[in-house]
Amino acid sequence: MANKPKFTIAFVGALILHGLLLALLLVRFDQHSPLIHSEPPPEILTAEIIDSASLESKRKAEQQAALAAQQQAEAEAKRKAEQAAQQKAEAEAKRKAEQAAQQKAEAEAKRKAEQAAQQKAEAEAKRKAEQAAQQKAEAEAKRKAEQAAQQKA
């Protein structure tokens, strides 16, 4: 029985040593060693086959869209210009109408002032004519009275 304990201690010692080595190996493989540089995984590229007909159709579609946008912008600019011209014309017409109304009012006021001055002049002339006629009548009456007085005397 003396042999049995010798082998048992050596066997257990060898088993423990192997277990430690295995554990050490597993731990070393789990750690990322700075000495071992691993390359990053290659980037996956996707490729697409495009034929020239689809490229041409896309290019034409883009050109048509750009042309349509340009035409729309030009139409909008033209509409705004026409609207501005119309507003300017309306403002000019309104200004001319106001100017014409003002000139008409000034002409009417001038006409009325001239008419009033003419009526005043006519009234003054009529008054002077009546005064002259009255003076003439008085002079005639005085002359007749003097003539009648001379004939009586």
C-alpha cells in the first residue's frame, strides 16, 4: 500500500498542474494582447450594375425637372413684373384723375371769380350810367327851370 499514496500524490499534482496550464491558456486567448495586431475586418462593398440607358434616362429626367423649375421661376417673375406694371399704371391713372379733378376745380373757381368780377364791373357801370342819367336829368330839369324863370321874368 505504500505504492498507492506515491502515485496518488503525483497523479493529483500532475492533474492540478495540467488544469492550471489549461486555465492559463484559456485566459491568454481571451485577452487581446497588444503584441498581436489583428486587422479590422474588410469593408463590405456592394456593387450595382447600371446600364447606360438608365443613366441617360435619369440625366434627362433631371434636366427636365431643372427646365420645369426654371420655366416656373420665369413665369412667376413675369407675373410679378406684370402685376407691378399694372399697379404702377393704376397709380398713374389715379394720379392723373386727381390732377384733372384739381385742375377742373381750379378752373371752376377761376371762372366763378371772373364771373363775379364781371358782374361787379357791370353793376358799377350800370350805377355810373344811372348816376350820369340822373345828373343829366337834374341838369335838364335845372335848365328848364332856369329857362322857365327867364321867360317869366
